[in-house]
Amino acid sequence: MKAVIAGAALAVFATAAAAQDAKLIKEAAATKGGEIIVQSALFESLATQMTKAFNEKYAKDKLSVKVVRIQTGQQANLYDQELRANRVSGDVMFMVDPGLFLKLARENKLTPYCSSHAKEYRPEALQKDCTHMHVTAYYQYLSYNPEMVKEPPTSWNDLLDPKWKGKISIPDPKVGGGHYYFVFTMYKLFGKEWFEKVRANDPLLTQSHGVTHNQIMAGERLMGVNISVLARRDGPYPGGKGAPVKEAFPKEGGALLAGSMAITKGGPNLAGAKVFIEWATSLDGQKAINRLGHFSLRKDFTSVEGDDLSKIKYHWWDAEEMDKYRDQWTAEAQKILTGN
């Protein structure tokens, strides 16, 4: 009898949720011609995947998403300017900088929204105040040129081996963003002494993971710090282009970089933003987003390629702690590596 009652309750809840979704979709379609603007600092390939999948699903509802590529710093500065002018142009912000989202939340510059799919996610994906949610992540690790390196690296300390002197590249600490994730990871795992040791190996400090990635493929550098969304996009991993670059997971673990979404305050299509967040956090949305090096934080799904986060050693660093040491550790690492 209890099972029958529970089943009936679930059916009523599902019906109510569906009615609420239909109302939200109708409201979104009647606002700004049904267009939803997502400002994204992530990769163009991901923007293309999201646009295609969302627009195919919601075409019948007269909804469409437009993804505007804009880097994190520029996006944050533009948003502040638009808030002051009361002319916010985007509905959803999508960036890889949890600390920045915490700052925006503290300043009451985001519209809280709790996705109905939140219960389907790992705790680290969620914020208690629902100001933002981590909808994707990618891994920061080592990669190498398999045509020139016969024994794959297995540790961050392999970058300290004298035989690789002048043949490695690491992120330049002053660039920030994902580069700071690297600085923070090395400090947490080994302390600033790691940077003193790696300096002896004459590493090239690069302006982006993409520079390192291209250097490794070309054979200009043999190994370095890379991210999964690049190594899997071009390398021999299924779905990649087969270029000479392979991933290597350090035994100490690498950082998982969080790609977060939040709804702006005063954006042109609030209902549309909510519809988009609901889709992006659904299983269908996650399957569209998380592929070729992007990992989902859902409990039941990691990536289209069949990864399982429970089998990958990763570090999920606390955003508040990262912010606390950002200036100090960045300056120290920069000074050690450059002597300035």
C-alpha cells in the first residue's frame, strides 16, 4: 500500500514539474524572441556542441541559444560595466574560475537558481546558495610526444629530471586562470621548493596550455603541463585527430578545473536562462557538453567516452582557499621561475 502511495506521489510531482517547465518555456519563448545569450570563456568546440544540441531540442518551442565567446577577465569586466549602466547583455555566464563566481555572489551580482537536477550531482558541483553550479570540468595533467618520449611521465616530479632540461614547458604563473590552478596544485603537493627545482631544468613559461600543446605536437618541447580538453581533442584518444600527443595522469593526482554557470542579474531573458540551466544540468545536456576531455560531475555520468571520476585520482581544490593564496603564491612562483 505504501509503495502505491509513494508511486502516486511521485507521479503528481512529475506532472507538476512538467507543468512548471512548460510555463517557463512559454515565458522564455515570449521574451526577446526566444533567444538566450550565453557568454562563455570555454572552448569553441564546446560552444558548438551546446548550441547544436539545445537548438535542436527546443526548436519546436521557438527557443534558441546563442553562445558568445568571451574570455574570463573580459567577461567579468564587461559585466561590471553593464551592471553599472543597467544594460546587461547576457543571460548566463560560463567560466572556469570558481573564485570569481564566489566574488560575484558575495557582491549580490548573480541571480540564484536551484536546478531541479541538483540532487543528481556530486556535492562538489553545488553551492548552498544556488548562485552558480559546476556543469563541467576538465583535468590538468601532463602530456608528451609519444614519438620522442618512449617512457611516459608518471609524476609531476618527472619534470625535474635533468634529462629533460630545456625540453619541457609549464604555465606562466602571471597569466592566471588555469595557470593559477597549476601553481596552487604544486604548492599544495610539494611546496614552493618544487618551483626552485624545476627552474634548474630551464622550463619554457607559456602563455596558455594551447601553446604547450602545440609545442609538444611539433616536437619543439617533449612534455609539459596540459589539459584534457586539448590532449583528447587532437591526440590518439577516440574522437581525437591522431596527432602525436598523449595524456599522462600523475600519480599524485592533477587538478580538476571547474566550468561553472550562473544566471546574470538583470539579463534580457531570465526565464530563458533558467530553461538553459535546466537543460545544461540534465543528463541529455551533460552528454552534449561532456566529451573529448570534458567531465561531468553527475553521479551517474562522467563523459561520452566512458570515463568514471571514481577511478581517476583528482584534486578538487577549495575555491575560498585558492582565492586566499592567489596573490602570494602567484608572485612567489613567478619570482622563483624568472628571478624577477
